[in-house]
Amino acid sequence: MAMSAVSPASILDKPLIHFGRRVLDRTAPGAPDAEYRFLDVLPLTPHIGAEITGVDLSKPIGEDLAGELRQALLEWKVVFFRDQHDFGPDHHLALAAVWGEPEANPFFPKAETPGVSRLAKDAMAIGNENIWHSDHSFMAAPALGSVLRAVEVPPAGGDTMWADMAVAYDNLSDEMKARIEGLTAEHDWVPTWGSFMTEEQIAGLRKNLPAVQHPVVVRHPQSGRKVLYVNEPFTTQIVGLSDAESQELLSELVLQARIPEFQVRFRWQPDSVAIWDNIAVQHYAINDYYPQRRVMERIAIAGVPLS
């Protein structure tokens, strides 16, 4: 049976069935090239993700090194360190302090070390972070970033992926960019975290954690780049649109994080550390290691309201 031809135009109309060149700018057009004297940068892709070498995170972080760490994260959006064998909770907190104050996740178990959350997943506590998301987008001032340390990793699996949401915005059609310009979306924790709670528990938390609104397209606080800021678990609706139109638009926008060219993937080893810019990227913890054990420690960095 002969197959009917599908025109390129009809293929390109579909949100993820498209091909060809991607616009993969690492920094804003015209931004000067960064220079590093206190660390070395090994890119994992041309635009997102780099391993940092030549740094022992158990040593005091001077201002010169801190400045280059901030620059590297701004440039690469997520950076990685290997073999940080002497890296403990105090070093973890000192590293996060390069960017700001720690911020507790209201739904994580209470940390043994204030500010450091321990995330242990195994056959008794199955990982459920395997969805593209931005940490704390349900808060009025979402987390600026996160610092994650691998304590125990499975022999295979348990990788994490990050997607560059500035590049995701850059690759939207001109028509889509015009359509979403100036729109605002609601973000809420109840459809996700609330699914594990009683109505009484939800009501008690609602007093301090109401639904919040953020622009669909935000300006990154440091780089000024436009970033697509909607994510599947926490963005519930686009303000001012009908339910049907909101769902249709969100269903297309959240898919952009799934395009492989926008992503970097990291294979964890014990004593690896990752730092990511939570405004510039979304991330996805791959849950392919059940029932093996995976233990991570995380600090979120307090952020600012987005515009």
C-alpha cells in the first residue's frame, strides 16, 4: 500500500515533530566571552552544561574564585564537579552562599543540617521527580538555584537532565512568541504535593503558600535573556484565557523542555556536585534505578520575584 506524502509545512506545524537547525546561543547575543583564571571549564554541550576542574570545594572559596563560579554558572546554566571527596555539609552551605541564602523546601523532610535536604530513594521511597520542572516555581520568589551532591548512587541509572529554557524560548516561532508576550501563568503546589495530603493539611499550608503568578516569559535577573517559564507539574493555567485555550497553549509550551538539543545529561558518581540556575533551566531526575538506592543532598538558594 502506498503511503500518502506528508508535506513539510504540516510537519512543522506540530509542536515537537520538526527538524533542522536549532538556535543554540550559550549567552545573550553580543555578550563578551568569559575568561577564567581560577578554574577550568570543560563543556558538555555547546550551550548548556560544563564540568569545572581545578577546584577543591572543601577549601575556602575566595572572592576571585566565587566571581568565576558565578560567571561560569551564568554562562553554562548548570555546572558539575567530580571527586569532591571531602565535601561535607559545611562546605555545601559555603558553596551555596556564593549565590545567596539557603531556602527550605516546605515539603521536604526536616533536614538534619539546617538548609541541607537529604533525598533518599529506594524500594521503600520511590523517586517521583521524573518530570520536567523548575524548583519552587509555586513560590512568589522562586529559588534562584540549587546545589546538589551525590552521596550514594546506583551502579547504573539515576542520571539527571537539564533543559535550557532560554534556548527553548529562542526556538519558538515568531507567531508563538507574539502570542505569549505579556501573558501571566498561575503556579500552584496543590496538584502535585497536595496529592499526598488530606484536605485539612492542604488548608493549613494554603495560608502561607497561596497560588502565585509569574510571567510566561521572564527576563533572567542577571543575563537579561528571555526565558520560557512554565513547567508541567506546577503551572496550572494561563491567566485570562479559557480553560480550553489555556490547556492547549500550556500543553505545547511545556513540551519544549523535551527537545534533546536543548538538554544536557549528567551521569552521577559518588561525591559529584551539580549547581544549576533554576530560572534558566528545568531539570528531570531519571527514575530508572528502582529498586536500587540513590541518596542526594540538596540546598536551594533563595530567589527574587520574577519579571
